Amino acid sequence: MKCINHPDKDAETNCSVCGEPICLECRTIIKGKDTCPKCQEEWLSRQATRQISY
């Protein structure tokens, strides 16, 4: 299986959020789970817009 972002590279794992195959270059671990760049960006965006109430 090939990486969704790098068709010339073998996928090492699948994104735990969307399930797409990703290579080690694309893989980011968030809270112990492998994520692809797209899902990482969405997670970071949600974190940036999260409002903290005291």
C-alpha cells in the first residue's frame, strides 16, 4: 500500500482518524494515535479555536 500523500513511498501505518495510509514522513502522533497531515491540521485548528472557561 502506498502513502496517500507520497505515491512513491510505502505506507507504514494508517491514520487513526480517517484511515488513510501514510508513510513515516506524513505520520504525526497526537495523544498516542497516528494521524495524517490533514487530520493533524483539523485537530490543531480545533485546539486553536477552543475557548477556555474559568
